[in-house]
Amino acid sequence: MTRPPKPFPWQREVWAQLVAAQREDRLGHALLLAGPAGSGKKHFAYCVASALWCRQPDADGAGCGGCPDCRQVQSEAHSGYFLLRVEEDKRDISIEAVRELSEKLTFTAHDGRAKVAVIDPVDALNVNGVNALLKTIEEPSPGSHLLLITERPQALTATLRSRCQRIRLAAPPPDLALTWLGTETGGSVPADHLALALEVAFGAPLRAAELLADKGLELRLGWQRAMLDLAASKAEPLAVADAIGKDGAIDWVQWLFGWLTMLMRARVAPSTAGDPAVAVLAARLPAELLDRYIAEVQTALYGVRGAADKRLILDGLLIGWLGLLARAGRAPQNAAA
């Protein structure tokens, strides 16, 4: 974490509501930070943790960024800060990790101040892990806070969602996102490149900034061209899988989920597609079939990190894409409405 503990411009309204809730003692013990990838959920969690510990917060309730507590949060070394995430080559967050976290939260902090646990992403918990977490939420330790991050709140059980205070962190409007992106890149990137990066990042400014920084924009445009070529029978799924490769499997499945979500939106609002070819494709895909395929990709998104054979997942999704297109071609015309 290198940014000051201040919310992004598009998060300020939500931040003001959260600070007001804290000052009026209405802040929930468990906060569900939900929003699309690249919208700033992790940064918002960092801001919350800093605000809870900072000894000299600013007038807006945000941490100062310079005191020892803020610096410790920034380096994830604060004694009252706990982070749970999927370990490398693991598929989910184990129940043992949740139990260990719950035990740590029962200890009284040496200075009597808040304890904050971040679970990122919370949808990586298995069934047993969710049940263990529910016990912690239902019987909270004094001064403890759970920040649960997800871009797939619909994948969580209704029981878990109902016990959390939900904070929606949406991507900003395009004009605000472009302004921020231009400032972030120091004015060195042409405006049309900024707009293209934001389009490829599905409106998520942090993801767009990453694409511009690591040259990932061209790669993802290539993935889109490959999906369009498959739709036009100009490519073969196994050849596309070869081009993606095992090393790119995780990033590609994450991209595919966002791209399909964009396709679903483009069925209703074609202008959101950017590329006219994408808009034409979206119009041809029945919502029911597209929704079913998105569910398959969601399952793959959950499993690809821990999968021993990532190539098998790539092949299955790409062949499934051709199956979707074939079924769409046979679907009654009114099914596309």
C-alpha cells in the first residue's frame, strides 16, 4: 500500500456516510465492501483501518497517513490488523485460517483500541469457513471490525449477506474516471488511450491504470479480438488456448468474467460496448444463455487459482463459448429480447 489513506474521489459520498455512522455509533461490526474489480475496494478497506487507528485524523475522518499507526497499517504490520486471503496454489480460504482469525479477534488489544480483520475475497471461503465466520459475526468481540471484500456479492450465502452492513463501491462515472486517470498518469498518456484503457477495464479506473502501466492493454484487446474471431468462425478454441497459455489463465478468466458482464449490459445499452462489433455480438446472444455461461465462468474463476490443470479450464471455457454461440444461432428470435 503506497497511497495516502484517503478515499478515491468517487468514494467520497460513501465515505462521508460511513464516517457519520461511526461517529453516531451506527457502524456495523461486519462491513461487506462490494464492487467491481478495479473500483478501489481494497484501498477503501485500508482507509477504514487507518481511520479507526489514526491518532490525528483529518476533518473528513480519514487517517493522516504519517503517524506510526497509519504507517503500520500501510505496511500491514499493525498489531491489530489481520488479513486473510487465498494462499498461493490454494483454491479457497481454509476453515483453520478463519478459526485462527476468530481467536485472535477475541484477544484484547494492548492499547484497548480497535482490531480490524480484512478477508479478501470473502467469496473464497468454503462452506465450513462461512459457518465459522458467521459465529464470529454473531458474537463479535468488543472493538473488532470485519471488512469483507468481494466483487461477487451474489455468490455469498444470503445468511452471510444479511448479517453484514453492505457498502457498495461502484465504478465512477466515465468523466470522473477519465479525469482521475489523466492525473494518475501525469498527463503523459493521450486522451484516446485513456478512454480505450478504461473501456477495456470495464470502467474500473484502478484496473485501467494498471493496464497502462504494465502494457496489459494490448493483451486484453487481443483477447477480445480472439473471442470475436471465435464468434465469426475465424479461429479455433484450442489455438486461442495455446495463445493464452497456462501462465495467463488466471488473468484471462478474470478478464472473461468482466467482458461477459459488459456484454450483458450491452444487450440493453449498445453504446456501453465501445467496439461496434461487440455491440452486434451482444445483441445476438439470448440473455438466458449468456447468463448460464457467465455462471460457468464464475465457477472457473473460483477454481482456476488452485487448479492443477489450468489448460483444462481454458479449453473447457473456450469450447463452451462456441457451444453458446451455436445455441444462440438456433434460439428463437424472441429469446434474444
